[in-house]
Amino acid sequence: MAEEIRLGDIIDDYCTKCKAILHHSVVSMVNDEPARTECRTCYSAHKYRHAKTGKKKPDSLKQSLFDEVLGKIGPPGPR
């Protein structure tokens, strides 16, 4: 049986400021689900993220510049 989460309970969530999954206090509820949480480390409040980290965006510009530089260098010659 799943435990019911109540206002003020401490749950794990992803902190957008600390960039880590830490203890949070539930500060707002909607339909028996946490809506907002407050980090117990830095005290910033944000939407409840279900302890999921942010998605990493592919850095295509960095990769294309790296490939361009490697293309100009060419393969290593004999020593």
C-alpha cells in the first residue's frame, strides 16, 4: 500500500538551484499530489519534478566545431 503524501512531508525531489536530488518539503498540493516543493538545503521553492533531473541538451555547436578543427589537422604522420 502506497503511503499518502501530506502537506509538510519531506520527500526527495530534484532541486533546480542545487542541481541535485535532495530532501524537499511539500509546500503545496493539488488533487492529493505535490505541486510545489521547497529544498531543505537552499530553501528555494519550485514545481514538484518527481525526482527527475533536467534533460541534457545536445551541444551540437560544440561538436561541429570540434569536428571542424579535427578535419583541418588531418591524420598524424609517421615519426
